[in-house]
Amino acid sequence: MNRVACAVVVALLAAGIAACEPSGERTPWPVAGESGASESPQPTAPSDVGAAVHVRPPGETYVPESAPSSNKDGTAGSGCTPGTRGSLPDGVWRGLITDADAANVEFDLLCSWTFDSERFLKEIAQHEPGEPAVIYVTRNDNPAKRSLPLAPDLAAWRQRAGPEPIDVDDFLAERSAGAWTEAWVFVNGGVVTEISEVYVP
């Protein structure tokens, strides 16, 4: 599948960009304090032996695209070239959760570029007046899905003005019923320890 998608999110006032909504009030973009994980992530959790290093910054709306990329191609989080087929290495990955059961989620990996990346700025430059503004620039060239195992203490979050916890059983049941969602998954020790839905105000 070859597509460029944009999400309905808040305005980037500094860049003069409106949200994808055709009209209505705009909410200032909340800037995340952390950039998310990179290919060489720094620990963001306690330094205990075995502590997870890929974690959602507490108390903040999670928008990795708002921080500079640590990846050469300008992608957010851990990027979109994990070098694996059926699984994902430890990191922070954006994609579509298309199915789930009590032990696994089905995950379709996406590329998403940061707001200061060359790819994102190119999309902005090509934007025509009257068209929905490009905010999130994502691409999915590979329809392959991965089955990702879930940690027993999995946490799930919905992003609003700040992170709101989601009942994990309800979240997985909705995915199992066919209601897909776009989210960031945090992989530690080969299992998904947190799921954070993509921010949409």
C-alpha cells in the first residue's frame, strides 16, 4: 500500500499550519518533553537492572513528531526500518493495531516523520490553498503485519490534553471486534509494555 496520510490534530502555529479539520477552533500544539526512543535510546525509566527504557513520558501528551528526530531519515520514534519481519526489536514504533487477543496484537508498522524533517517540510511546501493541511506525514509501503506479544502488566493510554489510562481488556476487546486504531507501541524485552494511541484532539 502506498499512501501519505494526515491526522486531524492541532495547529502548528510556528509553521503557520492549520489542522486537518475543514473548520472550527484550533488548539495550540502541546510539545512533548521527550522525543521518544531513537535507534540508540537513552533510558527514561529508573536505572534498576531490567528496567524498561522505552516508556511514555509521564503526565504529557505524547507526540514524538514534535521533537527532533534521532534517525537519519527524519522519522519519529524508532523509525520504520526495524530490520525484522515477524517481530519488532525493542523501541517505540508507530502503526495500526488491526486485531488483538489477550496475548498479542496485530501491528502494521508505519513511517511517521517529525515536524522538522525534510520529508515533512516538503509536504508542507507542496500544500495547495484550500486543501486539508498536512500535519502528520505517514507512509505505509509494506502491508505486512506483525504479531507482537503483550506484557502481562501492559498499560494502554489515550491521548487528550494529557494521557488518559484505558482499560486494557476493553481496548483489546475492541481491537478483536475489528475496531483498528493508530498507536505507538513501546517494546521492551521483546514484548509490548505500553500502547499509546496517536494524539487526536
